[in-house]
Amino acid sequence: MKKQHVSEAVIRRLPRYYRYLGDLQAKGIVRISSNSLGSRMGITASQIRQDLSCFGEFGQQGYGYNVKELQTEIGHILGIENRHSIIVVGVGNLGHALMQNFHFAEIGFSLDAAFDVSPSLVGTTVNGVLVRDMEELDAYCRDHLPDVAVLTVPQSAAQPITNRLVALGVRGFWNFTNKEISSDSADIQVESVHFADSLLTLSYRISKR
Amino acid sequence: MKKQHVSEAVIRRLPRYYRYLGDLQAKGIVRISSNSLGSRMGITASQIRQDLSCFGEFGQQGYGYNVKELQTEIGHILGIENRHSIIVVGVGNLGHALMQNFHFAEIGFSLDAAFDVSPSLVGTTVNGVLVRDMEELDAYCRDHLPDVAVLTVPQSAAQPITNRLVALGVRGFWNFTNKEISSDSADIQVESVHFADSLLTLSYRISKR
DNA sequence: TAGATTGTTAATCGATTAACAATC
DNA sequence: TAGATTGTTAATCGATTAACAATC
């Protein structure tokens, strides 16, 4: 039975399911039970079945789940078929690294453009994507209506650029600036990657007390 | 009253407290109540007081918390004073970007060395840190006993390098390889940064249903 | 002193786990 | 058919929130 509200905890697990199912497929595994998937992932079979039940019925009694089918379903839930368009704003080391290494297309994103202020970068191409002048940002967004912006600008630019992009209709922000960004506009989604927070939890765990 | 077991949820919030307290200090704010901090962070005052009570008593009735003092205390809980030594293994785009931009020292880590297989990188210096040949990894670790390794190697190298480092006594792994790594050894801590998982939750949230 | 705010205990809420009938 | 495994309901567990006495 589908749920109307899906908790954050469940949503955070969906990409993990997607990833594990991809690995299983790569290994040529065709079917899997919640029990077996759970023990691979270190979670209970109950949790997997409970999680999936938020979205529908994807298994078969006595059989389990078809790996490929379930992956496709979860991909669908995650919105991978939408081919969201995405732009990189700020092509410093990190923006550059993401453009070079991160497989946007594999998870359904279309990386269409990048922007920077540096004259030495503008006009160059990174992994097939043209770096444009930040001046062109407004015109580009009006023309192409990108769904998501990767924020890899300096901290000081984070909020002003966000405001500008929100005004231009960008609804999703993948924020690497280590600054909390916000917007009054409803319906704006922000996903922040806080490297320091992540490493600090590791610091905590390796510190004996 | 100090707690013996501290939940994962609490630990994940500690770096956020640390960050917010840093921002407050930068703004010259000297004292803050749990209520005021909570409304800035979008959480309840109760939660803050409950979280802190796992580690001790840091406030004063009728006054609240001294911003600087509390930050120092939380930094201490997170192990920032330990000056954990850290090495970067794999100096590709991402490893390079982290070395260049990420302020290890600010959160108490000492970035001491980097390793790569590429002859064009070996011997160069990135942000003051020498890139060494991967061949030297074992000898280096035996000599310097680094606490943490940043894994920014290709996926295929993730597990073998981890095994090697575990055998050499490295206890913490900051894993950017998009592969789950594991170890039989007790006391090994892994913190993985899964970019795709992060972006997929954003994909979910901007997909209308 | 009066007001503010803590630390902590108790109440509530939500998430995880267990159990099991349904059924492939 | 017998065995396996689902989807779902119920039970448990843990985390968050509320309340309040203590006290600065």
C-alpha cells in the first residue's frame, strides 16, 4: 500500500538500494530475497520490505525480487527518468573534479553547462561541457531552464548566486560551499555536502574516550 | 549526566553545532540560549539540550551558553585537539581538489602526505604537501603511522588499498570511491561520501509525484 | 528579587523489528 | 503440493519533544 508521506530515513536509503542492485546486476545476479539483500547491506529484511511498501509492491511471494526490475522501479521513484538538467556554477578545483569524474548521466542528470568568472577558464571545455562566463548565467537560465545547480563557488558567493538562480527558476541546489543557503521561495530543494561534518564524525569515532 | 552510548543521530549533529557556533563567533556573538540556537538551526531547544547532556553540562541557568566555550567543548568531544594525521591516497581531480581547498587543519587534521601511481604527479607538491610514489606507501606508514587515509583512488583499487592500509595500522578511512569498503579488523572506522546518493535524494525531491 | 534558561525526567511520536497470513 | 518469501499488521524500541524543578 503506497504511503503519502515518506520519511527522510527511507529516502536516504533508496539510493543505497539502487546502488546495491546495480552491483548485483553487474555480478549477473538475477533475483534476490529481502533477506539476502539485507544481509549484504547490513540491514534487516523487514526494513527493506517496509521501505519498499511505501511505494508499491515489487516482489513476488516465494521468489523475492527481480534485481533488474527492482532497480528500475527504484530509479523511477528517484526520478532518474526525468533527465533533470544540471549546471555547474563555479569551476574551481572541486567543480572541475565533479565535471571530470562524476557520472551525472548514470543517475539521470544531463550536465549541460558550467559557469565561472575566471577569464582563463571561460571558453574552455571540461569533459565535453563548455565553461561560460558567469555574466551569461541569467540569459542561459532563461533560455534553458536548468533544474539543478551545483554550487561550487566561494563561500561569499553562495547566497547571492543562490538568490539569483532561485529568481531564474532553478529549484534544486547541490551545495558544496560549506555554507547553509536558504530561500524564501517555496519548493526550493537544497542538498548540502558538508565535507567537514563528514570528516569530523570520523574524527569522533577514531578518538578514544 | 554523561551517557555511555551516544546515538549516531547525535554524533551527526555535533559537527553542525560546531559549525554554527563558529559562525556565531565570527559574528561577534558571545552568548546564546538553546532556544535561539535552535531556531537558527531549525531544530528544537530540547534537542540541543538533550544532545549536549550526553557529554556533560556546558550551560548556565538563566544565561545560556558561552559561544566560544561551547564550541571548544564540542571540538574537544569531536577529537579536534588530537591533531589526527591524515594522508591522501590517489591524487586525481578529486584528491587534488581536496588537498587544494579543504581546510584539514581547521578541523584538527594534519595533512602530511599524498600518494599516487602517476609519474607525472610523483614529486610534485600540492598546497605544500609532497606527492609520493604509491610504492613508498608501506614504508611511509610504518614510519609515520597516519591515523586516517582519504581514499580518492579508482574504484578497482579501493578494497586492495584499504586492506593494505589496514594491515599498516590505519584506522580511519574517508572514502570517496563510491564503493563500500570493509575490513575484518575490529576498530576500523569508515566514513563514506557517496556523491551519487546525495544527488539522487535531490532528484527525488524535485521530481513531482 | 524576578526573569530566564538550564539539565533532566516524563510523555509522545516515529522508526525499526518481529510475526504471520497470503500466495507464488 | 511443500517451501519460500512477500506485504502488512502488531510489538518494540529509540529518538524527539514537552514539562518543570533547580538555579544563575
